[in-house]
Amino acid sequence: MTAAPSPPATPAWSDDARTIGLVGVAHGTSHFFHLLLPPLFPLFIRDFGFSYSELGLLVTTFFAVSAIGQALGGFLVDRVGARPVLFAALACFVAAAAATATATGYAGLMLAAALAGLGNSPFHPVDFTILNKRVSQARLGHAFSVHGITGNLGWAAAPVFLTAITAATGSWRIAAACAGGWALLVLLLMVWKREAIDDRSGSWGHEVAPAPAGLAGAASAAEHPLAFLRLPSVWLCFSFFFWSTSALAAIQSFASPALQALYGLPLTATAFVVTGFMVFGAVGMVVGGFLAARAERLERVISACLVASAAVLMLVASGWLPGSLAAVVAAMAGFGTGLAGPSRDMLIKRAAPPGATGRVYGTVYSGLDLGFALAAPVFGWLLDHGHPSSVFVGAALALLGGVASASLVGRSVRRRASPAAARPGAGASDGAKPA
């Protein structure tokens, strides 16, 4: 009698930590390149005479290319693997920095924005595919926490990096070239440590035995690559990202001028609100990793955190607080959004059907790019027309929209996992029918 093969042992913490660290460095680099151009906008105006509308179009181009590429990138990740796509994405960042450093006009900067958006596009399907397949289940919540923290650190580092090098050298072109040098170093690191990010070797780095030919053929014939799009949970996750990112876009872009208008605070004080929001968000993500690792009803964690942040933002919008306290309270709202982050990513993992991880993450995270692309001009219009409190009210309402979406995702996932849904023919309302 042949003994059944024993399940693979949980890998050592060092193995998980290596994978988590490499993915975190790559993710931080992608967020760094979100802000390759914006910190240099005043210098582009000085040297090229561009208007803010022209410069705003560069940002729109970045997120439009990223949104389209992110949805398509998930399919590419599922087909060829996450690792080669990661290498190509980092190479795009090197090219984007080179295009910026050598730009002689608007066309060169538009090329840089498009290349940076293309490089950014596959990062979430790449990162989460690697983490889900390489990191042990017990440490996955912490992996998602580190992933979110490094993204925030990338956002925080880019303005400091670019403006400091520009000030030291007197040339924004050298600063852009140095950004390209950083992306090249990260690419070389990923190639050197490529075994730790190999998503094709199965769960926890162990080779997976191939499925019997009959079963594999039946699965292939039964399910179309686009079948996952029929899952309501996928589109609910997409809507969650759209709403939560719309709130983030409002804070990142307009919290400072809104606080100036509402409370008469100087720019020197309000400029630190976004940095504080990101720092509080990073702290929240650390705590959120422990919550995600233990919580069964992830949507409840997400809802509680986002409702708390929404309440804080409504308090800031009221104008009742002393000015300096309002700035601090606005920054503290980042803790709730950060706290919800790891649970959000774990909920998406549960919503993704087997074999479609890259496609699902690519599709739902394109909602992030769409939120950035559409929300910023809306909130800017409101601020231009004398409604500074609407920045915080709108951000709070967007977070509540995210709460509703997360609650529906959780309900959908539980329905699909219920014994009734597991019966043949059941669960059609949230299952991918054969194409």
C-alpha cells in the first residue's frame, strides 16, 4: 500500500522574508515612479513654459496607460509568469527616467509619462501572484502589510530624492538620471535573487505535481480565460479600489490647499499633511497585517477602519477644530486606511478563483488607476469653485462607498464558499460558467 505524500513543510521565516523583501523593494520602486515627474513640474514650467493643464495631462497619461496595462498585464502574468513581467516593468522605469533626463520638450516628457505608466501597470498582478505562491499562508497577512508600507515609502521618497539631487547638482536632468540608476539597481537585484521570486515553482517554492491529463484537459475546455469576469466579486473589488483611491487622490492632491482655505494655515504647515497621512498609513499597515492574518470576516475589519477614517475627515470638513489640530487630525485619517490595506488584499485573494490570480489582481487594481485619473480633476474643480470642505466631505463619502463594496465582496465570497454553492449547478450568481 503506497503511503500518501506528505504536504510540503512551511518554509523558514528567512525564505518568506527574502521574497517579501524583494517584492517590497520592487513595489516601492513602482510607487516612486508614480512621482517621477510631478516634483519637477515647477522646473518644467521654468525651462519649457508649460501650463499646469499641460502638466496635468502628463499625470493623466501615466494613469491611463497604467490602468489599461494593468488589466491586460494580469493575463500576461498568468500566461508567462510574474518574474519576467517584473523584469520588463523595471526596464520600462529605466527607459522612462532616460526619456525624462533627455527631454527637450513636451513630446519627450509625454513619452516618459507613458513609459512610466507602462512600467507601473503590471506591478500589482506581479506582486500578489509572487506573494500568494511563494509566501506561507500564516505569513501572508504580514506580506501584504509590508507590500503596502513599501508603496507608501516609495511615494514619500520620490519628492525628497528628486528635489534633493536637483538642489545639490543644479540639474533636474541629473536627478532624473539618478532615478533611472535606482531602477536599474533594483532590476539587477531582482535578477540576482530571481529564485526567491519564482512564481512558477508552486506554493512555498515547491514544485507542484502536474494534474492528470484528463482533468487538466477538462478544466481547460470547461473554463475560458475571461470566465472570471462573470464573478460579481471581481467587479465589487474593482469598485472598492475605485472608491478608496478616489479618497486618496483627494487627500494627496488637495488636502494642503483645502486646509489653507478652511483654516487659514500657512503652506509650511499644510505641506506636511500628506506626508503625515502616508506615515500614519504605514503604521496602520503594520498593525493591519496582524489583523488580516487572524480575521475571518475581513470585510468587517475593512469597514470599521474606513468608517473611522471617514468620520475623522468629516470632522476636519466641519471647520470646528483649531487649525493646527485639524491638520494633525487629517493626517491621522491615514491610519484607518492603512489598517484596512492588508485585509483588503487578503479579501481579494479569497475572491480570486484558482488559476486566475494575475488576471483578477490586474483587473481589480486597474480601479486604483481609474480612481486617481478621474477623482483628481473632480476635486480640483470643487476647490477652484470655492468649496474647500468638499475635498474632505468627498473623500469621506468615497471611503463609505468603499465600505459598501467591501461588505458586498465578503458576502459574495462567503456565498461561493458555502456548501450549497459547492454543489453542481449551484452558485451561478457568483461563479464563472463555462464559456
